[in-house]
Amino acid sequence: MTTCIDTPGAFAAGPRAGANRPTPLHRVGHRWMRLWRAASHGLAALGVGVLAIVALLLAQPQLRAQLERGMADWLLERHAALTLGAEIPASAAADRPAAMDPQALPPEQQRVAQWLARKYRVASEPLAALVAEAHQVGRQLRLDPALILAVMAIESRFNPFAASPFGAHGLMQVHTRVHADKFDDLGGTLAAFDPLSNLRVGAQILHDAIRTAGSVPGGLRLYVGAVSVDARDYIVKVMAEQERLKRVAAGQQVGFTASMPLPPGLVVDAAAQEETNGALPLRIGGEPTPDDAPPARGTRPS
């Protein structure tokens, strides 16, 4: 017999059938539960993987040391890239002028270029380009441009083709075998004989050496490759030339070999005192030692 729609049984069956149907809210909640379970399983697997890697590194000291070195090298490269900003591509570097009119420089840079040209008997136009580049790179590296130029003066006397018996080349005497990778973006190690390229690479090496040593004198000692000696004469020559250049830039009349004051605490030997015309004390902080011999060139910080 067919049940009438207005019988009590019909009304009782209706709500029970509707209660079994999932509502939209139930569907959303079910989906979120499935996503949560999947995420939980994924995080658990990730945690197990991290623990396995940590256990492997603890059990393999050599592997851990290799990973640490790789990370340190990557961080140093990233720091150098951020410090230098956008690197100049090789094509752009080739387009940069190797000489310029000194009159186009700011007055302080113009004075330095002309003073260096007279002292080292080099044409003022190429020197003007080097002075301008030293200031640009110095701003990027937060390195005194006068220090960059002073290192060039002592290392090569602004001879872009200078070479040492130990494989150092160019204005800043960059050891091309040690720092070959730094010339990759500049066309290879032959770029060491391009004055502007040599300046950029040498300034980066100098910046890294100072950062490693924690001071300018210590950085110069690393730059010159003085591993077993103190290189006091080299340090004093560079820093004395740096001070002369700073005074020339400020508009002072400075002689080519004018005596300059020594930073406090720096020990000086007789050769360095002669370089500064006797203005520096013969010794500060100690007696002469066998370490006063000139440094063995050819080893540069990597």
C-alpha cells in the first residue's frame, strides 16, 4: 500500500534522510583535514631527513669540513658581489677609456693625477683615468682611493706591464695564477695587463686582505705575501705615499719624498725610515729583529 504524504511516518523519515547528506561546511572541513594530514606527513619526512643529514655530518668530520668550506666560500663570494654592487661586464670594461683629460676630474682628483704624473714621469691622461677609477672602486669597496693608488705606486710605479719573477703582473702586481678566477669576467688572465682591470682586481684583493687582517697594516702584510716576515718597510712605504696623496688632494704642497708621520704602534726599520726621510722614529715598540728582511714576493691571499 502506498504511504500517504501526510502520514506521520513520512514526516519522521524525512529529517533522518536529510541528516545523512554532507553540508558544504562539512565538505570544507573534510578537505582541510586531508590537507593537514598530508602536511603533517611531509613535515615528519623532512624532519627525518634533517636528522639523517645531521647524523651523517657528525659521523663524517671530513664531509662536514668540506661543506663548511664550501659555504664559507659561497658567503665570501656573495659578500664581495654585494659590496662591489653590479659588476662591470667584460664588454663594458673594454669600452671604458684608458685615458682622459685631467681637467675633467674634480679638483682634488686632478691635483692627485698631476702630482703622480710628475713624480713617476707618466702621462697625466692615463693617470687621470686611474685616479677616477680608484675613486669609483674605492667608494664601492669602502676603501681609501689614496691607498689603492699608493699600492700601485709602490708595486709598479704605474707601469701596467710590470712583472715579477714570481708571477705577479700589472699595476698592482696581481698574482694571476692564484687569482685567475677573478679575471674570468674580464676575458681571462691577460686582462691583468689592462690597467683598469688590474686595478679592479687588485683593489678587491686588497680589500679582502684588510678585512681578513682587521687593519690596513695587517692587510698590506697579507697583500705583499709576507708570511714569515713582517714587511715593515713595504707597509711604511705604502702608508707614507697614501698620506702624501691625501695631503695633495686636500690642496697642500707636498714634496715627492716628503716625510710623513707613522701610525702609532707600527715598528719601523732603518730602510723604512730612509724612505720617509728620517721623519719616523727608528723603532717604535721593539728592537731590530731578523724579521726585518724584505718579504718574499710571490704569495698573495687567495
